[in-house]
Amino acid sequence: MNGNPLEIIQKLDNDLYENVTKTREMTFKQGALSTKTKLLIAIALDASKGAQNGVKNLVNQALKIGVTKKEIMESIRVANYISGASSVYPSAYALKEIF
């Protein structure tokens, strides 16, 4: 998927788009948990849901702030523990596109 996947939401309902954007900014800003930790949690959650594009996008964001491949794989291990192999296969497809 190229571009902003929420572009259509912005076009059809800018208030919703702004809400989602503000929520994302609030969620991932540095706080008691680091942005890095929050991204790793989000990767594990998207992996658990089988959200291949979500994993791909979050991994790309994580790499930009210095998250290592090992840290990413450990977050996917957590997803595997909670959700099983259904989290590993979408993650594998996402990671194959990146690495």
C-alpha cells in the first residue's frame, strides 16, 4: 500500500482523521514507556491480529528510531506466545518485504 492509507478517511471525514492522528501522536510520544517500547508492543499486537501491513508499517517506523532486528523478533515471539503461529506468518510476509 503506497501513500497514507487514511487519505480516504481524511477526504470523507476530516474530524475522524484528525482524531486518529491525535490519538496516534499521544500514544507514541515519550512517556513512562519509551516510544521504542510502545512500537514494539504495537508490532506484537498487530502480529497477534494477523495485520501484515500493520506489522510492516510499524517495523519501518521502529527501524527509523533505531530498534534492532533482534528487538523486533522478540516482540514477534511475544505475539507467538499469546496468539500462536497465526501471528508469525503475517509477520514473516511483512518482514520479507523489509529485509
